Amino acid sequence: MGRMFRLHRIFVAQYMKNLMEYKVDFLTGAISFLIGQIVQIATIGIIFSQIPDLEGWGFNEILFIYGFSLIPKGIDHLLFDNLWSVGYFIVRKGDFDKYLTRPINSLFYVIAEKFCVDAFGELFMGIVLIVYSLIQLKLTLTWYMIPLFIVAVVFATLIYTALKIGTSAIAFWTKASGHITHMVYMTNDFSKYPTTIYNKVVRTLITYVIPFAFTAYYPASYFLGKGEPLFCIGGTVIAAVVLMFISVCIWNRGIKAYESAGS
Amino acid sequence: MIYVNDLRKEFKKTIKEPGLKGSLKALFKPNNEIITAVDSITFHVPKGEILGFIGPNGAGKSTVIKMLTGILTPTSGTCEINGYIPQKNRQKYVKEIGVVFGQRTQLWWDLALRETYSVLKEIYDVPDAEFKSRMAFLNEVLELDDFISSPVRTLSLGQRMRADIAASLLHNPKVLFLDEPTIGLDVVVKDNIRNAIQKINAEEGTTVILTTHDLADIELLCNRIVMIDKGKKVFDGQISELKREFGQMRDLHFELTHTDDFDKLVYLEDFKVTQDDVEIKNEGASVSVRFNSDKISVEDMLSYTLAKVHVKDINVKDADIEEIIRRLYKREVSIDEV
């Protein structure tokens, strides 16, 4: 474990050096991200200026859920972004060979190789929204909510990551699965709002099938005092553990099916 | 050291008709075909040997190498290297091997070459002191000093290949797999790389498995060759053996004074031999005859030819290793003859 952390640090350092090699590209990326975020905030502002109340949820509560959703999404984006490349091109081009000829876990290696600094924007936005909405709501958090918050964030992140691992591992059979990952990943947009506003099909989908509701709405509603801790936090933990187990199994079987590419 | 037993790899391939229509059809009603890329290959490599693994393009060389290095899982059969089964103890196993794929670099593309080595040092857990002496050794053998501070993307192909070989040797592997290490390189760099491989093999006793299309690599480096074609092993033995077996083949070349004379040359009938022993090719006035000197002596061949036709220029050559291998590639000889 210690070795993994050290290796991770080294990979991150290399990645950052790499990033600095292309300063223009890095700067352009940072600026375009900033513009994207401003547009997003503006959009939320416009939506909520029209709808002050949504199925019994106030503007600030929605803002809290939205802010909460950005934290696990941002952490996943920060640490596990390279999984996208597995489904889009690493397997198809045969570049996965490299990960299999090193004496470290292939999944760990793929993940550790990239460190997506863009994600700091999401994390920053998320924290701002959470803090702002908490102040507006005048909510007082009890001390044990802090560790519960951390638990919820960690396992919510794992839900994102597990879904990405499982879907990108499909590429070992189909050669490319980026679009499958994309399709599944995009359903996370539903998680930013209370599930009660959706019909039964969508609600079931995001609760039990692609459990993105557990990455934001359920845990957030607990902290807002509107949800059962056992279901909201416990559900997040269970969903993450089950999904991660399935995904790692798919990954490990996928490696055996990996066919490389001609050279 | 390396035991490969009855190794087999099949790929499923979807046969598509051309065009978008064909692709759509394949999507809904796939027409799958099993392709056997590697067909029951068995061989054994003792420690310290340099084995040349050769065969025409698409013969299955890379597939075998990829199974031996743990990248691909065999459909059936086994390979065991240093007591490891690559697919089973992958992480422990790869610590003891070095891999270079000539067509694909394993260096960190955008970073200075030096950085690649320091990352690899961590990945392979090489202690500081060993890393230092190892780098000094590799530097001496592969002359990395000139470009060790340059970003990898700026290296020339020759520099990159040297850097890649050094990267594969940093952790002092017991077995080194080189898949086309001299591809696309100029003569000087090829020489440099061959010397390095030889030196590493001699000084460290590293077992080397090498695939190449450059037959000079084989003649200069390999103790032994294994040749495969269409997934099957067609030859396994010493190069000297190959030469002895096929060394009796001679090539007779000459230029006809009158192109029409060619029809007068009826070697097969006149010497009463089959096509296995005499093979004739002609292109305009230029004629070459490959013949088995055990069946027809060089003297008979020459006097027959000179008696039948007028020639401008004539010479007789031994079939060199390249010729032999070309014949093998073309399946002119089968394994039974070997």
C-alpha cells in the first residue's frame, strides 16, 4: 500500500511535469474550463430564478445537492480520469500492452498515470456551493456528520469510478467501449436533482441500476435532514462496494480476453 | 529456463463485407471465424541463449512473444519461464523480464529521457546504488549520455531504440524479449545495438529472445533460431545446421547472348531431376538456376549450360542464409526435409 502511494505520487509528479511541457495547451484548457463553469453557474441561476420551489425542495437545498454532486464527481475526475482512455483507445490501439509488462497492478497503473487538474474547478465549485447553501439554510451540522460526510464522499466517488472501470473494461472484448462509458456516465446529470421529480423508470434506474442517486441526492438529503441515514449513507456504501466488486471482476476477466493489436 | 509447450492462440474474427452495409450486417448478424494465430508451438530455451525467432509477417511471432510476456492469454498449451507462468504470477514474473517492442516505445513521451529511468527505478524497486551502477553500465554500452536530458519525443529513432533497450534492462532482467529491435535503423545504429545485446548477454548471462526480419541480426547474434510460419514451427535448430542442410544448394547466374536460346535449356528432362532440385528463373536475357549440387555437380551444370547456349557472363554462388530462409518462408521446404 505504501509503495502504491509513493508510486502514485511519482506518477502525479511526472504528469504535472508533462503538463508544464505544454504550457499553452494547459493555459487554454484552464481558461476554457473557467468559462464553462461560469456558464454553468449562470444556467443554474436562470433556472432557479424561474422555479423557486421544486417538489418541496427550496433553491438553497437544490444548490446543496448540486454542490455535493460535484465533490465525488470532481475527485473521480481528478484521480481516475485515465479510465476514459482505456475505453476510447488504449485497448483498441494495443497500448494496454505496456500496463501488462510492469510489475504493478494494471488497474492501478492506468489510474495513477493521469492526474486531471481540471477537476479542481469542479471541486472548488462544489465546495463554494455547499458552503454558500449551508450558510443560506442556516443549518447546523452535528460533529458526527463530518466523518459521515467524508464516508459519503469517498463511497460516492467509488460509485463513479466503479462504473467507469466496469464499462471501460468492456473494451477488452469489444475493442472500444468509450461510448458505453459515456452513456452510463451521462446519467449522473439526473443525480443533481431530487429523484422525486422523475418518473418511476428514471428513479429506479438511478437508484438501483446506475446508482448515481447515491452520489448526490440521497447522501445530500440526509445532511439536509430529509433522509434516513441508513438508506442514504448506508446505501451509498453498499452501492459502491457491490459495483466496485463487479467492476473489478469484469476488469480481471477482461485482461484475459485482451487481444492486443498487430505490430 | 523457458519451456513452451503446445502453445496455441486463437482469435475470433468477424468477417465483414465491404462498405457501411457490410458493417451493419456484421453488427446484427456477425459472421465469425476462428483464426489460429499460433498453432501448437513447442520449444525450449536454455539460460543464456540468444534465440532468433523468425518468420514472415503475420506468422505469429508477436503473438508468441505477447503470450510469453504475459500480455496475451493462450487459448491452450503452456509456457513457463523461470518457473513462472506469465499469466498467473504476472506481477512477480514481469519483474524478471525486459520487453522491447520496436514499433512501440515504452518511454515517457514528453519527459526528458532521464525521467523515464527514474520512474522505472521506482516501478521496479531498484535500490539507489544498483540504479547508479546499472545506469553507468547501460550508458557505456548504449551511449545514452548525448541525449539523456532531451525529451523523448525529440529523439531520433536510433536514439529512441537504444533508450528503450536501456529501459528494459534497468532492473537487470533474466530474460530479455526484443521484438524487432533493429527495425528501421541505419547500419551504424544496428551495429551498436547488436554489440550491446551481445555484451549484455555475455556479461550478465541474460537470455535473449529476439524477433527480426534482419537476417544479419540472426547471423551475428543468435546461437539458434526458431522459425514459424502460419502459426506453426517450421524450423528449430542451430544456424550451422540450417546451412549444412541447405548448403548444397547453389545458384547459377548468367546472361544469354540470344534471349531465344532460353528454350534450349531443359535441365529437368536432361538431368532427370525434379523441381525440388532445380529451379529456373529468367527475366529477359538474365537467367538464374538454383540447383542441388548433390544431384548435379557444379562442373556438369556449367558444361551443360555452356554447351547449349552462348552466355555473356556466368557465375556460381553458394546459397546464403538469406536464400535458405527465403526458401523456407516460401514453404519450398517443409519441416520433414529439415
